[in-house]
Amino acid sequence: MQGLADVLRRLLHIVLPVECAGCGVALSNDPVPFFCRSCWADISPIDGPVCRRCGRPFASPVALTFSPDHSCGSCRKNHPAYTSAWSLYPYTPPLRDALCLFKYRGKVALAEALGRLWRTSALPQQLDLLMPVPIHPSRLREREFNQSLLLADQLNRRLQIPLSFDNLVRLRFTVPQTELTRSARLKNLRRAFAVRRPDEVREKRILLIDDVFTTGTTVNECAQTLRKAGAADVYVYTLARTLE
Ligand SMILES: [Zn+2]
Ligand SMILES: [Zn+2]
């Protein structure tokens, strides 16, 4: 079946040239849809030591030498509501360009290629529920899809656990977090999320999915809402992370 899909895709590329989502070069018979070989090879995971709590990369590997569970200054100061957070790749080109095309330019066909970037090896063994970070209904109307749900769906092709996409909801339309200071971000998101059916999250170990971890305020607010509704653990998993 995969062979046939490849042939069809190549035929489609002849009729309708497709460009690489990373660098814009015209694609011919590259193995991953929407990526040239070179851009695909450039997407490499974050390596080196990270904070066990929020996934922030440490400047020096020494940070974990004497205390493997060492958390970063920011996590010690403001304990996150989630149990732990991981990000797979730095939010840098070509992945950043591809994610922007996917999210802001409506190139939903990229979901499958981006989904190939998920890894399941580092995830907790016991997970009950997968949840994407929700977007506000008016943004959903404008964008027509929730990028986090499409990515969660791709990941779930491997995890195969219940995927819940309409229980955690976004109540308020908020200005982009990146434009705000920390205290303004917290205020901006306060009571922005709600759980419609708390019974479904009670005592559950939840994996919360988003495309990019930027300041962590959004996922933390979601985690707090889920914990208040009775969730046992909330783990945060994002494809990319902005690096300082
Ligand atoms: Zn490329
Ligand atoms: Zn941390």
C-alpha cells in the first residue's frame, strides 16, 4: 500500500509541483512528503541535559551530574501544575517554517510528515488519555482546524489511547502570549480553560499535546484546570520548543 501511495505522490508532483516546507525547493522523489532530504535531515532532536520538570535545556551538562532530578530555577520558583514536560526539537528552521505553514497558512497536509517526527520512547508507560491544547471557537472558525489536535491524532496512531478533544475547552479569546510579560501572561490566561465533563478526567493520567512550547504558560494553565477537575497527572508533550 505504501508503494502505491509513493507512486501516486510522485505522479502528483509531476502534475502539481510541490515545494519543500522548509526551504521552498521543488520536490521530486523525496521520501518524506513536503520535505526535501536535506531539510528533513536537518531536523534533529534537542540533546543534552534538560530540566526534568519543564524540559528546559541546561546551559551546562554539569547541572545534572550530582543531582539527576535537578529542576531549573524557574521551576523551583514557580512549581508547574504539570508533572513534567518534554519537547522533541528546537523551534528553529526548517521545522519552524514548516510549523508556521501548517498552523498559519492552513497547510494541513503537512500533518502526516510532522507526525513522523513524534517519538514515543521517552513517554510514561501508563497514560489514560490524550488531549490537545484547545483553541477558542472563534479562532477555530477562522483557522478551520486545531493544529494540536491534528498532531495529537498523528501521535495516537502509535499510542492508541483514548483521544479527548472536546472536554477541555478554551473559554476566552486571548491575545498571543508571546507579546506579554510573565505577569500579564498569567492574567491573560486566568480561567481561560474549563473541563466540561470532570468525570472523564478524574484520576486519569493525561498527556497534553501542543505544537510548540514557548513560555509554558498555556500548557501550565491547561494542566492546572485539569488537576482542579481531578486529573491524577498531566504530562506535556510538544513537538518543538523555543530556545532562549
Ligand atoms: Zn528543503
Ligand atoms: Zn524547569
